[in-house]
Amino acid sequence: MEPLANKIRPRNLDEYVGQAHLVGPNKPLRQAIENRHLFSFVLWGPPGVGKTTLARIYAKAVNAEYHELSAVSAGKDDIRQIVEKPTMLGQPKILFLDEIHRFNKAQQDFLLPYVESGKLTLIGATTENPSFEIIPALLSRCRVFVLNELKEEEIDKIISQSKVKISKEAKTWLISVANGDARQALTIIDNCLSLYDKLTVENLKNTLQSKFLRYDKKGEEHYNIISAFIKSMRAGQANAAIYYLARMVEAGEDAKFIARRMVVFASEDIGLAQPTALVVANEVFHACETIGYPECAINLAHGVAYLANCKKDRSAYNALRAAQEDVRATGNLPVPLKIRNASTKLMKDLGYGENYEKYDTDDYLPGELKGKKYF
């Protein structure tokens, strides 16, 4: 039976729900779709937020020959077959590569010349940071669009579009469990209706405990477990953090995925309270790269225990976010002349670097922000 998520998949932007920052009026992807601009891009965001649907809507708008591959199972031969397949004269050829982060460097290198030459227009989809997972040469030829977790009201709207009979109480519970993932919400509905006649809270809960929704590193419980893992370390609960680590290890989660989250955690949550936490986290990541499973699970456990037990300090993270807000609000404020680089005589004559002292106590912030405290 066709999954509910496929049955109600939007065919155009008018039916599409969410990602208003990309597909709202005058936003970049809507402009590209409406004006039929052809270019390669990467869609980066959590599962179940509309990446595949956007790719299909875009391909249809530019009248392209559209191909979908999953990087988990696809290889060079699959790409070669797509490139060599004849098309109508002048018709572009789009390759949607799901989970592009699963392609290794050699596979991405193989893909690169086809993208460079225009034989293929690439749309990559990933839940991982493209900066870490996509080779620079390929990434430089793609725009990156960041998709957000869906809001509760957006999940509500998508469930309503499915036209299934569901009580208000059951829908509220389902929206909460879906955690911003529309596909998860629709999959739970599908699975529940395969077991029961009605969508009640009790039936939905029983469905979640069934075999249908075990941890899957390609989605479903994936983000619930990684969230519990991070929050356990944040709360200093080493036992819980080790448990959720074990859940991921036993499920075959990518060790580097876990280690990357630990590197981010070391600066975001521990920060200045224990600066060596970043060193430890980086060494764990390096161990995962060089050793791999099964032994690197021990390195992960070592790092998790250390990070969970560290004191926490988010001041550097909070300072960065506050400064970013000011940058967005005030734009390119002029740097005070005193601390500008006086690399030429003209610059010196204009006052660049004048009266600068190494251990000055003057406020170096731009004039409009003087006195602002981020720490």
C-alpha cells in the first residue's frame, strides 16, 4: 500500500507547508522555481521537513528530466547511466541525491565534472552539515538552503491535509511526538491504521511501542535519541548519556556523527568552564576517524563520561548569538579608525591605526555599540 506521506505529497508551492523563509513571497527558492532558474543546490535540514518534495517541485518547474538516487545504495555506475541516457534536445537533467553525505570523497569527485560541465544539475539532500560532508570543490558549485524543523501548526496542517479521522486529543499528542518531522507523524498514522481501526492516543502510543518504529539511523527515532543524548550530557547525567550512546552504537549509528555532536557540545555547553573539553572531543572524533567500530565505541564512551561530568558554561555561545543579532540589526558598522590596519601611507594619513596601543583600555566596538556587553 502506498504510504500516506506519498499520497498527500504536495505537487506545487501552493500545496507546500513550511519553510516560508525559502518559499514565501520573494524568497529565494520560490523565485528560482517561478522564474525557472537552473542551478545546483543542497537542501540541509532534519528529516521529514520537505526536502524531497521541494526537489520534485523544482524539477517540474524547470521542465527537467528528473532522477532520484539514495547515496546509501547508489554508486558511480548509477550516475554514469543517468548521464549517458539521451534526453530531449535542450532538456536539463536533474539528479536528486538523497543523503548526499553518505557519498565518500571518491564518489563525490566522480560526480564533480558532470556538475561542472552542466551535464547534471545536482540537488543534494542532507541532515548533516554540508561543510563537513561535501568536498569543497563540489560544495562551491552549489547553493546551500537550510530547512527548519516544522512548527507544530505546520504539522497540524499536514495531518489535516491527510483527511484521516483523528480526535483533537490524539492529534495534539501526535504533533508533540513528531518533533517537527511531518513524515514521522504520517508514518505513525499509517502504522497505527494497519493495527487499529481508530486513531486514539492509546492506539498511537501502542504503535510507537511496536516493531514499526525502532531506532533507524536514516530517520524516525534518530533525532529523538541524539536529542536525549545531548540533553543528558548537558544535565551532567553521565549514566543517561552513556545509555543513549549505547542505543546509537547498537543501532549502527555513524560514529563520526556522534563525535561531531560532542565537538559542538564541548564549545556550546562547556565552553570556558573547561576549555580542554574541546581538545578531548576533537581527539574522540579523530579516534573515530582512524579506528572505527567496534573499538571506537570505547573512545566515544570515554569522551561522553568526561563531557557529562564537566562544569557547564554557555557564555561564549550566548555571546556569539547576541553579537550575531547586533550584526544582523546594524549591518556593516565602521571599524574605529584606531584599530584599522594602516598598511599604506594614505591609510596612515587618514588616521588608520593612530594612537593604537597593544594593551589599550578603550572600547574597540563600533560607535553605535560602544559599551555593549556580550559576556
